[in-house]
Amino acid sequence: MKKRDKQNKNKDDDVLWQEVAKTVNPLPQDMIWPQQNKMPKPVSPVQKSSGKNNSVNHAPDKYPAAKHYLNLSSFTTNLSSRLSSNHELKPADLTAEKVSGISRTDAKRIRSGQVMPTARLDLHGMTKDNARIALRRFISDRQMENHQHVLVITGKGTAGKGVIRQAFPNWLDEAPLSEQVVAYHTAKPKDGGTGAWYIKLRQKP
């Protein structure tokens, strides 16, 4: 190809691209995927121009498919779920002097035995491993049933050093129990004393 012909072709290509560029519209906001770790901005409805010389009006729902992937409500819900899952939850041990994560009123009621457990689990006679499994299933099922307070009997063991009783607080500090239990405290004598525990369950999401 001759040099002059090549120059003419490039010039024609430039003219053609300029004509095409005139027809290009900016990508609507609801077609832009949010950057990582940034919340998407609400999409403002597109208003039609009242000018007589404008030949193109953008309809608000021009790209409905994009809204399916960029639904603000579902995006924020998923983000909240991820943040919640990354936040370490730990139940309050009400036998301690200072606690957090529970109101003073609720803590006082549990400590004084003014709660009414609506379900109970007796771990007497179980091995340590079986007791741990049974406790997890019990707590999970009772939470799904919207119980607020339950009673778990561990037994005292010799000199109050029973294997299950000693392991019990540690089990509650581990997931998934740490995410299901708000607080716990040893029971009053009428409910088993130091060989039993009041447990306040977290309401299911």
C-alpha cells in the first residue's frame, strides 16, 4: 500500500471514529459495579430534558438487568452479614464482676434466678465429647425455636471439679455457641445450684 493511500485511510478512520463517538452515551450509574470495600451510591432517577433540540431521552429502566446485580438492599444486607461474621462474639460470664454485651437489668435477673427456663438439658452420665455435641445441638434447636432462657445441668463432680462442669464455660466461648449465647450464670439451689447453668440465648437473625 502506498504511503499516501495509508495516510488517507487513517484520516478516514479518524473521521469515522469521531462520528461514532458522537453517539456514545456515558454508562449509567446502575451499570457500574461498586469498588471493593465501597458502598454503592443510590442511583438518581434520570429526568427527561425539556429542551426541544434534544433528540434522545433516557428511560429510567433502560438497563433493568443491571439492577438485578446491583440491588442496594441486598448488597448492604450481604455486607452486613460479612461484617457480622467477622466480628467475634463472646457470651457474658455473669459470674464475673464486670461484664458487657447485656443490660444490667437482664444480668441482675439471671444472677438472682428470676428467669424462667423454658427448656433443660441434663448432661449427667455423658462422656466429655458426647456432652459437647449434645450441648451444641440443644442450644441450636432451642434458638431456632425462639427460647430465651434455658437450663443446662452439668453436675458438680468431685469437689466441684467435674470434667463437664470445668469444660462448660470454654465450650460456650467457642463457635457456634459463642454466636448463640448472650450470657450464662450458675443456677440457684432450686434449679441445681453450681452444678447447673442459666443460659440466655441470642435471638436468631
